[in-house]
Amino acid sequence: MIKNIRHTGLVVNDISKIKDFYLRLGFEIVNEDIEEGTFIDTLTGLKESKLHTVKMKTENSSMIELIKYLNPVSPIINQSAQPNSLGCSHFAMTVDNANEICELIKKNGGTEINPPAKNLNGTVKVAYCYDPEGVLIEVVEEL
């Protein structure tokens, strides 16, 4: 039986920049560490892996984990994932004010795909945005 979604992992290139971005959105750091050794090699399936990780949470304890691969270094892909790309598409955040969060995202180096828009039955206002490294974020305000 599944109890909950524990966290969403985001592999990043510039961990300091992205950590600051999510801090400005209201996340707080739970743990920051360098992880390596047999367990991490087993978990990732990579040899001699070394990761810089930052676990961050929201007020209600929803978590993201930023991961910078120090070894082996992650390939740089200079294109943001499109919403219809295969694999993990995005993560969604429930917020108090979608317009304010979208402005905060843009102010801190992210981009907005669409301004917040109400769904057909008027229960939520939703926007898609990218963080500074191209991770797709769905911003949802419950009305």
C-alpha cells in the first residue's frame, strides 16, 4: 500500500542558483549533504557516484530534492522539457496566489508559459512555468 509521495527529485546543473530560486519561492532546506559510497552506487546504478543533495520542504512538508551529480557529471541539455515529453513531465505546487508566485518565478530567473487561467468549472487557476534550468512547474491556486 502506498502511503504518500515522499519527494520529487530534480537533477540540476547549478545547485546554488536553483537552491536560491526555490528558497525565494518559500521552500526551506531540510538537509544538505554530499552523498557517495556503496549505497549511492547501488541506488543509482553508477560507479563511484558522488552527489550534492539539497532536500527542501514547503510549509506542509511537501518535499523536493535537488541533486547535482559531481561524479559522473550530468550531460548538459540546453532545452527545457516540453509538456508532452515522455518521462516525468512536471511537478505541481498548490499556492495561495498563482499570479504572485508566477511573478516571483519570473523575477528569480524562471519563465512563464501561460499566465494563470481558470479551469472550465472555475475551481482552480493554473499556470505552467519553468525554473531557471527548465524544470516544468505547475502552479495551482484553489478557488
